[in-house]
Amino acid sequence: MPTRVDRCPVSVNSSQSSSLEFANISRVFQPCTLRMGSPALFCVIFCLFAALMSFATDVVTYHYDIARTGQNLQETILTTKNVNSNSFGKLFTSSVDGIIDAQPLFLSAVSIPGQGTHNVMFAVTENDSVYAFDADNGSQLWHVSLLQSSETPSDDHGCGQISPQIGITSTPVIDRASGPNGTIYVVAMSKNATEYFQRIHALDITTGAEEFGGPVTVKAKYPGHGDNSHNGYIIFDPGQYAERQGLLLLNHVVYTAWTSHCDQRPYTGWLIGYNERNLSQTSVLNLTPNGSEGSIWQSGAGISSDGQNLFFLDANGTFDTTLNKNGFPANGNYGNGFIKVSAAGNKLKVADYFNMFNTVSESNNDQDLGSGGTIVLPAMKDAKGNLRYLAIGAGKDQNIYIVDRNNMGKFNPHSNDIYQEIEGVLPDGVWATAAYFDGNIYYGPVGNNLLQFQFSNARLSTSPRSKSAAAFAYPGTTPSVSANGSKNGIVWAIEHSDPYDILHACNATNLANELYNSNQASQRDQFGTASHFGTPLVVNGNVYVGTTKNVTVFGLLH
């Protein structure tokens, strides 16, 4: 639980928030004013009750929380003193039947029928399989294939981005209060001899059995005259898309977002929600309905949220430089934008946005924002004592963009009207998302060092405060942070290298201080090839790394 309960995620259902997610996300929301008998006081009591009733140290979503901070602040086992090659290393592997592109997830104390109670690690593969493993010894608890009769995973459509097959690419999301035992939600792609399928699955966490009459097939249309439009509607074609970004569960709705295969048109920017209780479609939004492209992929990073709104980076695509009287694109096309979408009333609507003054040329030159993710930052006080509610993102153009979540800046053809922009500090761009910890932001740009930037008075330093000794080849790295509150902060990152990828652990206060890497003990800790855009999962004293053939687990050796 957080040390202070002065912010309340009133829009986040307790049913979907583990104590870890509560501890992290509670730092994001706007303060409650406490008055006896007031709704705010009830809000705090409710939040405390929800936290106390939740399970200890679960990781139910991408990057630990819906703000996508990438920090686990309840890690009491791993410290800056015991993470070294003498006491820390590879413990075991859990084999799977295909490539893992998604982040593993973790639940504590799950009762498995006929097998007792286990800490459980969940993994999914591009072979359309879902696995539940004992998180402490790697033994398999259950395994299900999501392929239906006469189906196989999708081919890669001649695109090497997700290859050689496409099955389950995105990080699932879990709700322990859903269904009789808890539910894991998964998006799977498959094909038969004549057509492709995208399906939403809801699986019992204890058995892998389908729930709520699932799966349901993804179908959608939206008013518009853009790519693949017919009779005034654009049509979702399941073969043209993949679900790469990590699923978001917000107010009992599972949000999916869709990317293309190597920019192979026709495609547009789809955002589709499903009711977690019955898998009915709740809402559809398209970000380029009268244009083309504008997909949502974020190198696997999940759409972030402040508990009410969705924040993400849209990829290269049509943007209307002609605006309506309210400053929004005249034809509803938001390609290459930093976008805020309201989910009020389960109706998706663009509430605000920011596009660069040179957004069209960036899209045309494939220098767009779509390769990066966003973080909803904790509330911060500026130099005048005013609270600032910010979000941060970066993509291919080497810049960091920080927006005011209440006034993002929209579009100005002559300049960027934005809270803060730091130009050129991410050489060669970002195919990853950042992590946040204790006032610091950590970015891993392509071909460069892992970089630490620091906030002061709600402004981010314009140059790195520290950087790692290691450099990270394409696609760079998406870091994770483990800490016990503000103590023993460790930044974890995967380096793609030949012939073995490398797990790094650096002191969060100074990245130049590397505590451990998996090459230090010769061959003992080597683990093969990690997930393409993978990020380490650090929880309960272990580090879980998805690879092309297993989940490799690191921890204390003695």
C-alpha cells in the first residue's frame, strides 16, 4: 500500500487492481479533499478497503499498472547489495511451444484444482498457446491452445515484424475478481484454409477454460470513407491487423488496439472495447476514418490511463492540418498524434491531442511517434507550487514530448504548443517505452545507452543525469524498475546481442553503476534470444524474461 493515501483512483475498479497496481496508480490521480461525510472521505475509505482486500504483489497488466510506469515498488527481496553475479543468477526455465512476444504476468496464491496453491506465472506464445507455470520452480500447471478445429496461427503476411507466425502477440490482462476464480483476457490471431480470425478469449486463471460464452470474433465498422470503406463505413478486416499493444482493462472494459503488417494497406487506426463480463463489444473508435494508416502498436507497450482516459501514440498516417473551430482535425484523422481518448460512458471519443508542427513530413518519412509508448506521470508540483498532471511519450524522431493532460497542445503549423519538448536527446529514436521511478525517467533508445532523466519542479532535465555502460542495439530496450518503496531501486533491461541476449541490472540512482549482467558468470546465466520488444518482469524476488522458446527465470542463488 502507498505510504500516503491522498489520491484516489476513483475510476479504477477494485476488481481489477492488485495491491501492486493500487500502490503505483494511486500516485497518478488528482488529490481528494478530505472532509467528514464528504464523497472524498468515502473515496479514501473505499481505496483503503480495496487495497487491503486485494492480493499481495500481483502483476496483472503490462508494465505493472495502467499508468504504465514500469515500476514495482513492493520488491523486498532483491536489493542493490544482493543483485550481483555471486548471489544472483539464472534459476530455471519454463519451456513453451513458440516465440514469446508478450510480457509474462504473475499472480500470488492461486488455488489450482487438484494441485494445491501456487504463485503462478502466465505466458503466451505466437503459437496461440497460453501457459500457467509455478512461478517458484517453473513446473507447468496448465496449458491450453486457442486454435479452433482446422486452424493454425496466422502466417506473417510477408512481414518480418512478427514472424514466422502470428498467434498471441500482446500482453494479456488479468482480473482476479472476474468469473468464479479470476480471468485472464487474451487476443489470439489464427487462420484456416480460407480466412483469418481475431478473437477475444476470457480464460479461467485456474484451468484455462473459456468463460462467458467466449471466445468472440472481432468485427467492427465505423463511419468513414477511408481505407477499406464500403457504403459510408470503414470495415475491420482481421487479416490486415495484429494486436500488439498490451491490453488495457479499465472500468470492466478490455481495450484492444490494432496495427498493420509492415504498413501494408489498406489499414486504419482501430481502438475497440469489450465488456469483460460478457465479451460484448462496448465501443469502437477509428483514428483515421477518412484517411489511411495511423495504427496503434507502440512496440508492444500498453495504452496508458489515468483511470478515466486513454493515452497513446498513433503511428504514421493521415492527419488533417485543416482544423475545426474547436481545434480538432476537420475529417477526424489523427495520424502520428499523441492522443487522449475519453472512455466516459463506455463511448470512445478523442478528448484532446497533440501533433507536431511537422507531423505530415514525419509521417511521410517514417519518423513518427508510433514506435513508442506513453506513461501517465504522478502529479507533480511546479516551481510555483501548482500541481501538474502530465504524460510523457517519445517515438522515432529523437525527441521527448511531455504534455499537460488537461491541455495537450493540439496542432499549430508553425510551432509545438506543448508543456515541454526536449529535442534530440534520444539518438536514433525509440522503439520502446520508458520507465518511471522516484522522479526519474529511464529511456533506452536504439543503439545507445540506457539514459536517466530527472524531474525537478515538474520539468524534466534536458540532458541525461546518468547513463549505462552498455549500449542497446535495435530495438533499444524497455526497462523495468524494482524497489522497496523509494529504496533499493534497480533498473532492469534486456540487451539484444549475438549470440546471446543480456540481462542488465543497474542502480536506479546512477545507471553507470551496473550491479549485474548475465554475461558476468561466463555461460552460467546465458539464456538465448529474448522477446523482440520484451521487458523483464520483476516480482517476488525473481526476474522473468520471455524468449523465443521459454521463460527464463533469474533470482537469488542461495
